[in-house]
Amino acid sequence: MTSYTKDISDIIDQESAHIGKEANQKRIGLSFSGGGIRSASFSMGVLQALVSDKQLEKMDYLSTVSGGGYLGASLTWFLSQKTDDGEHYGTQPDNFPFGRKREGGKHNNKNAILDFIRQHGNYLIPGHGLSPQSLVATILRTMLVSLAIYFAMATSIMNIALYAVPEKKLFTSCLYALAVLATLWITTSTFYSLYSFFKGARYQFSVFIQKWLGRLINVMIILLVIGSMPYIHDNVSIIAKLVMAVEESSDIASNIVGASTASIAMIIGAILTLFYQRKQMYSTGQGTSSFQIIFGAILLLFGLLYGAYVAALYVNLHNEELIYPIAVGSLLFGLVCNVNFFGLNYMYRNRLMETFMPDQDSLNTGRWGLALKANKGKVQNMCQAPNQRPYHLINCNIVLTDSHNAKYRGRKGDSFTISPLYCGSDATGWRQTKDYMYNTFRSGLSLPTAMAISGAAANPNAGVAGKGITTNQFVSTLMSLLNLRLGFWAENPKMDKTWLPPNYIYPGIKGGVSLSSGLHEDDRAIELSDGGHFENLAIYELFRRRLDLIVVADAGADGEYQFSDLANAIEKVRVDFGINTIFLDEYPFEAIIPDSDTTQSEINKQQYHFAKRCFAIAKIEYPKEDHEEERKIGHLIYIKPTLINGLSPDVLSYKKLHPTFPHQSTVDQFFTEQQFEAYRELGYYLGWQMLNDKKIQNLL
């Protein structure tokens, strides 16, 4: 077994040996989609239905992403543990960790894990001191420390500029420099136009010229921004004289109004940004125009930069001795502060771990507590005997906005998998998990960390299927400046070990803060985010492994039933693997759409909008391989939250009270017991109805 490989077939062969099946034997995969706690709740019901019908034991692979990974990681964790009786948890109805249908009671501990998760669906604020105030405090702490470090760095740079060129000459000096660069740009362009007359290595030279002219423009933009600061400040000074009625020579008034201007710009930018997020939370559509949040981000960035200039001006004129402490302090703190542990990712990871991988003491008492055992659970130790199957693939996204490969750059990422045997992607290759992420500052990759990475939905330079407002450069830069990311800075599987923790200097500036991002597959530090930023159904890697049957629970937010996650997955596997996915005429996905049940009563049509069926079946046409006599055919069973006839009264009642059910906003990660149960019971009933279909029984 090699420590590093770029050949996925080596990995698939080792996985087959691990689960005890050859590639020519029937292999089945189960996947849970993204969708936050909603997906975990719904998928829990589907999983329980599979166990009741003794189908989970047939699953060779478990592939999860984002919210589906909450449940998947919980299952994988408990399958590595033993019960109070010393027996291993398993995939049979009598040893399944998440309990049994119609069993409960205060003195019945067979549903203890399920009960604990159900009662702690509000996982971000579980109580016991972890309150809404503590959540807000963590976010503010993360933002303010990051802002302070980068503000101090910007102030130091402005100080250097003011030290090199006095304030009154900074504007004209930058204009002169701009004129020189503009002349150089025009001269280069003119020379190239004359050079084009001659034959020779025009192609290579044209590429060089294009790069050179682009870099000149970048430098010119920087000079323009810095040079405009004195001009802006002069106009602010005029306002200061008018508003505050001060003398012409008063620098204090100018600095006060300058600082106020920067603050006002930041406040307005924050209001625009937060209002956009508020609209998104309560809207099922696109909400406010994306221009609003981009403009808000630009205002915030301007406020930060102008505020740094005002601070540098004050220090330069009144307290020159502070220049060195500011520069050295920002550099020191920027290098030693680990952005993974100090940021939101670690808090998010801990709350998920405590909810979905609780210690036995927490299960016994039903009270929140520290998950000390799971905290040390390494991914490499999962899926071992007697529960090698289902083999867990945790799907993430490697952010590649500046990739050298057009495909990765266009998609803004690539599928990055974390599993007990290997971690990696096509872009980076794969390294053995037991050798990955071990150095002075890291002790390997834990299952809770992998779960949190796979669910890191809010992250700069990344969005669902590579799209969304958070992929905008201004928005991404602002998020990076404030360290508002759930993603994780990891080692590149193809590189040697690093000896510094990920910090605000590197990869913070190169990979996040700079408008020209440095996120590519050859960098020593890579950023991992939510797997839904690449593919949100977690079926991409199952298609790659050419499985005979794939069962997917799609619980992503799709109130309009546009099936965008399904479309994204089908397109990617067709382009990358040459695999065609064709839905059967008798089991089309259109039958899942509300009101497709033409036999429902008029009252049900008005209140519940029943669908004809809760699942669809597709034929998978794999491309023919050299050793095959004919093309391999597989099947996809696709199940999605929808309402069908026969649901229990509590689920229908919840629908009446919450019209957007079963596709409430993913922003809502604060589930109550009733909300959790509505989705879980829906998943169980739909899963049971699917398993009772004769076609499904033949496929399984």
C-alpha cells in the first residue's frame, strides 16, 4: 500500500479488499445529501427504514456530504463503538445504534442515542453556558481579532508609504508613478504591435506580454487606491472645518472626521450585508439583488482601508514610536494564531461532535456534555472489523479559484474525499489517511473535524456547485479579512509536511485576503470546504466507483422542486466519467413534484399537495472498459422529501403550521424536537413506501 498515489484505481482496489468484495461483485452504495440538520433528520428516518427491512447490512459504501454527514459520521462513529453490554453496534435491527421503531419510555435505553440527538437538534446553542450570547461572542471574537491583525498590517503598510513619501506629496507621487506605468504599458503595447510584423516565436511572446500587461494593471490599481487616500482625506477635512468650525490647521478634527467616515462606511456596508442575509433567511427565492451585498462589501473594505490610512497618518504625525510595535505585533500575532482553531470551524466542529457523537455519560443522563472520546477518534480507525461496511466516504470540496486547470478553475474546486484509507482529490492526488495531517501542530485527521469540513457551508471563494454570492471576489475578500469561514486549511496531500500552523499571514493573505487569490492545487496549504460546493448529493464518488446500485436521499432545500443538485451531479459524472443517467419512464422524477398525485381529494390538494410517489429510478450506463464484453448497467434510486398520502397526523399537522415544510430554509439550524421528528418520521415513511415497491425489491 503506497503512501501517495495519483491513480484512483489503486484506491478503489484497496477499498474493495477492505470491504471484502471484488469489483465484479454486486456493490451497493448509500448516500445522504447536504441540507444541514434538516438532511440529518430526514436521512435518519430513511436509514431506520432500511434497517427495519434489513437493507443497511447490504450497503458496501456510505457517501455523505454536509448535513447528511452529520448522520453519516454519527453512524460511522457508533459502529466503531460497543454497547454497555460489551457488544459492538451493528447494522442489524437488534444492534442498530439509532434505536428501534415503536420502542421508547424513560427506562428504555435502546433509543438513547436517537433521543439524545432528537433533543439536541438545536446543536449550536445546547445550553449549559453555550447560549446565543456565547455564539455571538465567538463570532465577534473571531471577527474582531482578525480585523485587528489585518488593520494593523494595513496601517503598517500605510506608515511605510507615508515614511517614504510625505502626505502632501503621496497623491502626486502616486500619480507620477501611475503616469510612468501607463507610459510603460502603452510603450509595451506599441512595441508588441510593431513586433507582430516579424515572424518568429510570436506565440510564446504574446503570452508573456499578456501576463506582463495584466500585472502592470494590478500595480496601477494598488497605486491608485493608495494615492487616492490623501485626496479623500482632504475632502473629509473640508467637511471637518464646516461641521466642527475649526481652524484651517487643525489635524485633530480632520482625523476625527476621517475615522468617523471610515466607521460610517463600514456600518453602512455591514447593514447592507446583514440585511441581505436577513432577506435570504426568510425568502425561498433569490432575495435582494446580489449588487447589494457586493456594494456593502466594497463599502466595508473601503472603510477598513481608509481607516488604516487615517490611523497611519495620526501615528506618523504624532506617535512615530508606535510604528514598530504595530508592525512587529501584527506580524507576530499573524504568524502564531492558528486560524483553524481560533476561527468558527473549531466551534462548529465541537457543537456537531457533542450532538452526534456524545459520550456515554451524556447518553445516560440525556444532558449535554463534553465528547471527550469522539474528540480523539481518528478517521483512519473507522470502518474496521466487525463493521468494515458500509465504508464511509466523507465528501468535501478543495477550493481552486486560481487553479492552473481550467476545469477546476471554472468549477472553483474539485471533489476531495476523506476516508479511512485515503484522503485527496484528482487535483492533488491521494495520501494515506494514517500519514495525512501529522506534523508538529497536527495529530492526524479526526472524524469530527472531517464531519465539520464536509459541512463548512459558509466559506469565501466557494458556493453551492461553485456558484453563489460568496464566490464574488469582494465578498470573499471581506469574509477572509473577518475570518468568517467554516472551511479548514489543510496540508496538500502531494506536498511534504508543513512546520507552521495555518495563520493570518500564510495562507491567510495569499489564499484569502488578496483579490487575486492563490488557491490552487500546487500550493502547500489547501482550503477545504463543504462538499456541496462541488456536488451536494454525495453520489459523484459512488458513480466513479461504478457501483451496481446507488440509493440517495436528497434532502437539500428545494421548495420549488427544481432538482438542481441532481442536475449538477448528472452533468458532472457525464462530463468526467462518460456516465449517462436515464430515468425510467415508469419511475420519473417528475412524480415527486407536489400535486402530481391526480387521485388526491380537493381538500388534500389545497392543504398538502400530495405527490404521486416519493422516489424515482434511473438507469446508469457506465462506459465500456477494456476488459468488459458489454457496457455495465447500474441503477440509481432517488428519494426526496415530499408529501404523499398516508402520512401520520403529526407530520400533516406540522405541514399546516409550517407551509414551507418539508423544504424549510437551510439557514435554520436550530431544530426543536417537533421539527426534528417531523422530518425523521417523513423520512421513515417515505423510505418504507419505497422499500415496498416491487421494482425496488428486485434491485436490492
